[in-house]
Amino acid sequence: MKISEVLAISGKPGLFKVLASSAKNLVVESMLDGKRTSVPGSIRVSSLNDITMYTLKDDVPLQEILLKMHKKTKGAEVLSHNSTPQEIKDFVDSVITNLDHDRVYSSDLRKLVQWYNILIDQKALPFDPEDPKESEDGEEKDATKDKSTTAKKKPAAKKKHVAHKPVAKKRASAKAAPSKAGGNKATKKG
């Protein structure tokens, strides 16, 4: 399984495998219970490939952290995500020595441990390598194609000058105040 095929969906527990995608939604399968659902495009979805964790130096990709955990535990499950926050913190610190605890919360660490255990249950670790077509080199080639096509713009068409007739200026005159005698009041005949 490739890391780009594994998703985390906002508001839903666990991880999901992508089965099909369209312009408006995704069809995913839960890695917890195997149920298939459709996810609309309005819901925030993150690929595990796009997630990083803060360290004191640079951000570390989640894939690298998961592989370090896999190497440390030799492919076995780690402690439960329901363990105490201190136990989880100690385990993650043994894997990532310079984790920035001011920006990485205990809930993030608990989610990391849960995701790792799910991936081990599904035998998804270690991840398969990504296709070279989907790598960054492919994206850079597409970006250069876009630049070459946008560089050849046509000059704007010149507008014809249309002569307008001169407009007569209105006389500046003082507005006549309505007279009190015969103004807007309705009179009774009686």
C-alpha cells in the first residue's frame, strides 16, 4: 500500500483507504471496520503523505516517523492510544528525540500511536514506494508546461476610438423652495 492512498478524514476516527475518486467526492474504506463510505469534497481530507510533525529543527514527514517506529518495534504493535499521555510521550520521544512539545499536543501523539497500530494491523507498513510519475519531478514538469503556455499571450486588441458628442452642461440654478401657500397640502372642501 502506498502512503498517498491512506487518508485521515476530519471528524472521523481512524484511517481510510481510497477506493475511487471523482471531482465531487471520494469513496473510501475504513481501516478500522472495513465499511465503505462516500466523502463529499467539502470535508477536510488529508493524505498521510502530506502530514508532518514539528521538531525543534525542521518538520519531519509522518512517513519518516512511522518508519522509525516500525524499525524500533520491529513491526510489532506499540502501546495503546488509550495509555496515559506520559507513557505515549515517553515512547514517541524515544523515536523522535527533538520533538517540539510546545506545538505537538498529547492528542496528536495519541493519534500517531493509534494510526501506527492501525497500519500494523492492516499490514500496510512499510509503505510501497511511490510511482515516479507521481513524484515531485512529474509535478515540476507540469509546472514548466504551464509556464510555457502562459508565456505566449496574445497582445490585447486595440479599442476603436469613438467620438462622443459634447454634452450640454446643466445650468446651476437654485432649487425653488416650495411655497407654503399652495404647496403639497391637500385642502378640504367643505
